[in-house]
Amino acid sequence: MSKDTVSDNKIGQQTKELSSKDKMISGSAWMTGASILSRLLGALYIIPWMAWMGNPSVAASANALYIIGYTPYALFLNIATAGVPSAIAKQVSYYNSLNEYETSQKIYRKGLQVMAITGVVSALIMYVAAPLIAGSSPGISVDDGTQVIRSLSWALLIIPCMSVTRGYIQGHHVMKYSAISQFIEQLARVIFMLAAVYFIRQIWNGSVVNAVSASTFGAVIGAVFSIGYLFYIIWRKKPELDEHAAQSLNKVNISTNEIFKSIIRTAIPFIIIGSGITLFQMIDQFTFQQIMTRVSDFTPKEIVDSYGIASGNVNKLIMIVISFGGSMAITSVPLISELIAKNDLKKLSRQVSDSLQLFFFIMLPATIGMAVVAEPLYTVFYGQNDFGTNLLQVASFMSLFLGLFVLMGSTMQAANQTRPALWALAIGLVVKLALQYPMLAIAQTNGMFISNIFGFGVTVFLMLRKMYKVTHFNIGLLLRRVLLMVILTVVMAIVTFAVKEALYLVVHPENRLSALLVMGVSAGMGGIVYVYASLKTRLADRLLGARVASLRTKLHIK
């Protein structure tokens, strides 16, 4: 690691400098591991949660109520944090690259103050606006929705300060502690919410709305544990951070007002771009019931349940693969910001190209593979359901566009291309709105996902075109390698499908254990084929470096 990077031993310690690609791969590995584990916990908890909630009909209604509370919470959370992890990471990395460590510490301290204020304001707004939000949501009691939404507002008092601390650590190109804190947050949340619903519904025979409210309050518990861990890391590293600050050049003198303005100016675009997926989901929440009432023969209960399956169950599963795009975005922001500070356009072009190649290398097999094993995958988590399986298959393809949006949105902002990124998102939202009614009329519930594909597809295209104009990355190389990845992914999908169908001849897919066996074996075989083909074609060597080349040698793959 470079001298301006926080190491596991000592911040100022001279170590071998890592390339941008090495930092991206290492950081992405940490963040992806934490994200996948967190997303798995977020998907697995639903099995005992719904079982303890009551019969399938009650559990489905409870799940819909839970999602209706969490969607607006996600938007308010983005507002409260104002894109702070990425915004702070961008600024800290920028000034660290100039050897202005004292300025980085000032930005962190002032960031904590700003986030404390935005947290209080956002929590108050969400608490007061809860009845209005609940009244605009599909098929629930306004009182019940209000109670659930308000139970989440308390988390907004804590999470902003947690986010700015994560951003400060990420700005030093160390993703380990941020990743661990993310997992701690999710683990504490899941343990609390499962304990709450078990005692309320199984022991005390309490109401569904109280059980859901207690479950959503788990966000507060998770935030407390996470921020406690982060503050411990900052306290433990304080002597080293202070030592580094003492060696700062101090040629940059920024006033408190300038720091506040800089944080806000950097953060506001991050919040809008970071809220992109949530804004699309809010369109679904506020239009789905009204449109489906007109274009379908669903009963009100069926509309609510189908919305819960699509926005709740399916969304939890696709977020597992989308998290890779988010992990790469978190890692790439400080790297790109550092290259911008050094005005190294050649390395910037290579960094953008490397990010895109690594994204497609992982996301193509992940999304297509999920579509192939959608039936056993959905059965493992939520029980056998043809409707849910069909939704998951379509949503799997959609997740590729969502993940690319997350990566490109952060990349453009780190490269100071904020205004084009905002315009691209705005145009995508207009496309989403324009297609929502016809897509729901044609494809019913799947229309939500299809309109998202078109909306995000337009946004991503505009972002990629702009970044090409700015960096002139090697588009020919990118297209050739993506084409090779597509070919390898098709081969993997064929093998996965064949193994799955063969297993269906001897096992019953309706059973959760059987579905787990089918999913594990078929996905495992497909994964082995993809890894082998990547090593055989040297594609993995080019993307991941010498370590993979040595692995190929050990496996005797020529």
C-alpha cells in the first residue's frame, strides 16, 4: 500500500505501493464479501420470520407492510446520509493524495456535525410525513403503515454519523473495517428482528403490526452496533492518524464554511444518484395499485400480495448480485478521485475500463445464472411459487442494469461529471414513468421490472457515452472482452440448465431441501465451468492479475 493509505499495521508505514487495479480488486473483495453475507442474511431471515408471523396469508400481508415501510425509509436514509460515504471518501482520498492529511481530518470532523443535523431533520420529516406516505401506499391500513414507518425514523438519528465514519475510512483505501461494520449492522438487525417477532407472535400472541414495527426497529439496533465498532476502530487508529496529520504539508488552508460548502456540494449529487434505485421503487409503490386496478382482474388482496412478492421477496434476492456493483462503486470512488487529483488521465482511462470489465466478468454469470436457477432459488427462501419464480427470472436480467447504474453513477461523480449523471438519471426516470402503465398492462406485475430495464438502460447508455467522451477508454478492448464473457456465460448457463433438469428427474423441487440440493449442484457445476473457461482462455489472468495466473498453473490448466 502507498504511504497515504491506512494499513492494518501502521498508517505511515512504508509498504509496496499497490496499483489502482490491485486496490480495486482488494477493496471490491472485502466489500463484496460483506455485502453478499449481509444480503444473504437479509434474504434468509424471511424464512423463520414469515413462519413465526402466522399462516401464509397473514405472513404475506406482514411482508407487504414491512416493504411499504422500508421503501420510503430507504429514500429518507439516502437523504439523511446525503451520499456521505462516497462523498467523504472522495474528498479524503483527494487531499490525502496531496499529502494534506490535516485537511482530511477536518473534513471528517465537520462531516460528523453536518450529518448529525441532517439526521435529526430527516428523522423529524419522516416521522411527521408517515401518515401521508402510508395513505399513498397499496392496500394497507393508514394507522398500521404510519406505525411501521415511524418505527424506522429513529434509525435516521444514528446512521448518518455512521456513514460519514465509513466514508472517512474508505477514503484511505481501506475497505476492511467498513465491510466488517456493514456485516455487524446486518447481523445485529436480523437477530433483534427475529427475536422480536418470535416473542410478540409466538409467545405473547401480539398483533402483526406490532411485530412488523418491532422488526423494522431492528435497523436502530444494527446501527448502534455498527457505529460502536467504527468508533472503536477510529479510537484504536487515532495515534497513527494524528502522527500522519503532524506530517501534513498544510499548504491548503480551508475555512470551516468552505468545508461545509464542499461537503454539501459534493454530497447532494451523491444522494440523488444514490437514490436512483429507490426513486424507481417509489414510482412502483405509488402507482402499482392504481394501475393494476385498471389493467388487471386482480383482487385488492392479490395486488398487495403480488407487490409484496415483487418488491420484497424478489428484490431481496437480486440485491445479492447487485451488491457487487455497489461494492465496486464504493472502491472505485476514492481511486478515481485520487487519479483526478494527480491529473493522470491515462490511468483514469484504464481504471474506468478495468472497472467495467471486472463488473461484467462477475455480473454476467451471476445474473444469468440466477435466472436459470430461479425456481429452486426462490423455493429455498420462500417456498415453491411459480409466480415468484417468473418474477425472479425477469428481475435477474434487470439486476444487470441496476448494478451497472450503481457503478457508473459513482464513477461519473468521482470523475467530476455530476451534471451529466443527473441528467442521465432524470431521463431514465421519465422513461420509467412513461412506460409504467403500458408495461403493467402488457406484462402485469413483471411490467415493473420491464419498465425499470428500459429506464435504467437509457440512463446507463448515456452515462457510458459521457465517460467515453471524457476518458476515451479503449472501447474496442472492452467490447471484445465482454463478448468473450457473454460466450462463456452462455456455455455456463447451458450446463447449469442441463444439470438442473437432470436433477429434477430424481428429486422433487417443491421441497426446500431438494430445491437447495438442485440449486447448489447446478449452480456449482455452472460456476466450475465458467471459472475453468475463464482460466483456459486467460481472461481471468488479464482481469485479476498474477495471482490468478499462478492458480491456473497449480491447476495444470494450459
